[in-house]
Amino acid sequence: MAEMSDVKKFVLGLSDKEIMALLGIVDKKKMPVRSDKVTGKSWHEKAISGLDKSGEKHLEELKKQLGNPDTSHHVDRKQVRYLEQLKKMRLEVPPFFRNTIDPKAMYKHLVDFCKTNDIPEEIVARVVPALVTYIETGHMRPIIFVGEKGCGKTTAVKLLVEEALKLHTEVIKVPQTDGGHGMTGDCGTYQSADVGCIAKARLRANSLIVTYVFDEIDKVSHDRNRANVDDELLSITDESCVDVTDNYLETTLVGLEHCPMFFTANDLQKVSPVLADRCAVIKFPNANASRIKSISRKYADKQLASNLYSMIRFNYELMETHIDNLVQHNVTSLRKHQQLIESVLGNALNIALVQDTEEVVAVTEDMFADAEQAVLGTVKRRTGFC
């Protein structure tokens, strides 16, 4: 029997409703915003605050201690401030969540958005069912985007999700949580203790509902930290998410089950198989020459807008020629092509700064050729260590 394609596997894994949403087979009159069977209210109309009863009790105890001269010096005022901010938060969503969502309209809008922002539009059909399901129910299966290093996954996901959901989106660099306060905070007894990055995102956005993008989940280096990070990720992606506690706040992160979650990785084999099984996996395509040129042109324009490069005359035709050269050598990482531009601009700027005149310095073929060889050299060295 022929092996089933990834597309067929994906479709077979969808529910009937998700397939209908993707195809746009929807009778708007028969598709009200989903509500709770008991209360008759939609999920976003729930009376939820940032602290549950246990959290409110903990806050009151801290405030009593703060008001007592004998115990006030033991109270962490930052913790009290955070808890008070959380207590004021309510479950709030953008107004359009209260309307019936037209999947086809969302699809067309996001495709247009992708074309404008140089995002691979083929991923839209994969995410629309999940986004529509989330808006209707307040729940969605987490999604892992897998693609090569530097292909623009994180930026694309952040832009696309912000455009679709209009929610604050927080990118969490997972490898950096090793040396920080982790995802769920430190024990309050440490002098430098603080909340974890999950609660910090809520406090920064002043909102219970935050879209989380956990970046580079396959890049945690040490085995011990790998286990800790895996445990935290498995905890927050549990279907209920009702018992995730921030260690610093000493309270449950209320409403976390209603926060959309996305992940990025270069190598799915280095991701916990249990975590991967909980998520929908979407292959993020490598950038083609056309997309690289469009993004590189915008990147060059941004650099040249600075007064620092006012003495430089850039050549976009040369840039595109050398982009083609790198693509022919299978260099499709957007970062590498940005490195090409930075190297050329740096070389030209160095000449402009040391010359005695105010003459504008034009970038040359030799500058691009040297920069191209430098990029190819780093790629070859990296490959040699694989």
C-alpha cells in the first residue's frame, strides 16, 4: 500500500467541524457562537478573575502581614503588587469574538496578509481551523511549526496570529528560560526571585488572555534543564491547565487553558514525543528566492533609513544577484541573507568613515562577492561539525 501523504494524515486527524470550517461549508444561520450548556453563556463571558479563591486568600494574608509592623519586613511587596494586578484582571477578548466567524473570509484575509508581509501563504489553510475553533470554544490544540534555522518561523507565526486573533502575543525563547526564572517562577525565598515568563507575559499585557509562542523548544542544552523544561511544557499543554502554579506568586495561573499556544522547532526529533503528540505539527517551508529578495529589500531599506548609512549608495540589483547565488548553494536562511547585507554595508561604511572627502560611497560587486564567500564559509563550517 502506498504511504499516506502528510496532507491526508492531517485531514484525517481533523474533526468533522474543523473540516467543514476549512472548506467553508457553514450555514451561518445554524452556527451560533458556542455557549456553555449549563449557563448558556459563551466561554469568554465567564466570570473569571486573575486570582482564584485560594489566590485571593493568599493576597489577603500578605496584606495583613504588610499592615503589621512586626511582620511587614518579611513581605515581598513586589509579590503583593503582582497579585493585586492579577486580581483586577478579567476574561476579556476582542469584540469580534462575539460574532460568527466566516472561515473563508478569515482564510482570504490571512492569505492577503501573508502576501503583504512575505509569509508563506500555504500555512494559512493549516491554521485557520484551529483559530476558528479557538474563537468559538476558547480552546485549541497547540501547534508546532517545524523548519530550518533562520527561515522566519517565529516572526511569521507572531505576525499571523496577532493579525488573526488581535491578542497580545508573547514570544518566549525557551533556551533562555534555563538561566532565568523559568516558565513558572522561583521560590519566593530567593532574594532575586520573580515570576515565571508565563505570568510575566500576563502582567506585561495586563490581560489573562495571551497568545504564547514558545520558540526553539528543541534547543535546551543540558539534560537536567531539558527534563525541567519538558515537565513545564507538558504541564501547561495539559488539556485542563487548571493546576499550573507560579512558584513565586504561590497561586494558580487562572484561565491558562484559554490561552492559544504555538511552538517552533528546527528538529522535531529533539522535541519530547509526548509533547509532539499533543500538538498539530506544521512544516514551515524554506524561503524561496522571491521571498528572500522581498524580505531582504525591506531589511536593506530599514538599515539605509538610518543616518548612519546616509553616505552609502546601495545597489539592489547586485544584492538580488548574490541572493540567487546563495540560494543555488541551498542557503535559504533569512539570517544568512541579512548577514550578507550587513557585511556589505559595514564594508562601505568603513570606507566612507576613513576617507577625507564627503563623497558618497557606492557598494561594489567585490563587496558583495566577499560577503557571499563569508556567508558560504560559515555554512560550510557549520555543516562540517554536523
